Amino acid sequence: MAKKKDTLKDLNEFMKNQSSESRDDDKDYLSKKPTQLAEVEALKSEINRLDNLEEGALHEDEVSNFIMKVAKTHGLSSRQVLYRVCEKVLAQQEAKEASDILLENFILYLRHQDLILEKLR
């Protein structure tokens, strides 16, 4: 007959046979400093600069009016034009951050969701 295996006993033996070096590494892990830090200060300063700008300094009204005009001219939804503009802006960035990738995926989802809903109507 085949010998019945006991997984817990095997695991216990394996853990006993582990070298003490790996256990020391685990203790040091909590005292290690992170290897990659977010640039929190850079983000804070960028947000502060945006907050300190005068009203309309970024020409938000002109940009939004242009998007609305392009959408109306081509018979498109203003959201779809905005999604396309956001995609183009994100594509021109040299270094992408995690939030940029998340935004790209969210735009893709929203754009296709609109198209699916339009087809169902």
C-alpha cells in the first residue's frame, strides 16, 4: 500500500530545515527603508502652484468651448471629444505614472461604454 502523506508534517519539517539566514532577513525587512518613494513634495508643489494661479489662467473656458464647438461641428458627443483629447495628451507624455495608466484605462472604459449604450438604443 502507498504511504499516506501528511502535508502538515512535511511543512513542519521543511520549516525546521530552513537556514537561519532567511529568518534574519525577515527581521531586517521591517527596518529596511522603501526602495521607491513617491515624489510627494513634487506633487504638493505642483498642486500649490495650480491653486495659486489666477482664475482662468489655464484658459479652461476657451478649451471647453473649443471642445463643445468641435463636437457640435462633427455631430459627436462632447464627452467623446474630451476622451480623445485626454488620450492625445497622455500619449505625448514622456514618462507615465501609475495614475496616467489608470486614467487611460478609465477613458477607454468610458468611451466604449458610451458606444455600447448608443448601439443598444
